[in-house]
Amino acid sequence: MVEVEAFTDAFGDDFAVVSIEAPFDLRAERLDERGRDDTDTDLEALRERDERELGFGMGDVMEHADYQINNTGTLAEFREQARELLDIDEQNHTDANDLQH
């Protein structure tokens, strides 16, 4: 979590970690739905990336995230959660001054 500490030191309360989470099987299903011919290779690459990122401490960062988005619904639901988190006005697509913890 060295990077998180560095950003926190540099930006203070203006920095927040957002964890966007979805189960592996759902992420793999979405990858398959994209229609790539090399899905088996992509699934293995996805699994390897997950393992590599966990080795880099990504699991700890996600566990201690300031905010979490559960990305198990539709794309529209994900976008709505992100807008709510960022306090983006859907009508004019402008963002608020800052994140609220």
C-alpha cells in the first residue's frame, strides 16, 4: 500500500480509493460476451492478472478502499453508482467540487 500512502501524503483528503468489484465468473462471462475468438486465452490472462495484482497488494488496497462499487448489475447501474459516488449531475454532466467521505 505504498502507493496509497504516497497519494494520501500528497493529496490528503482530496484522495480516495475506489474499489470496483465483480466476481471472477461474472467478469469472465462479460469477457466472453465481447465476442473474442481467443476467450480461453483471455480467461487465463484474466486469472493471471488477478493473481499478479493480488501479489502486488491490490487485495489489501481494495479491502481498505474508501468507497466500493459492486459491479454485478447492468452497465447502466454501474454508471449510476459511479455518478452518485462522484456526484455528477446527469443532466449537465458536470461534477461537484469534491468527493465526500
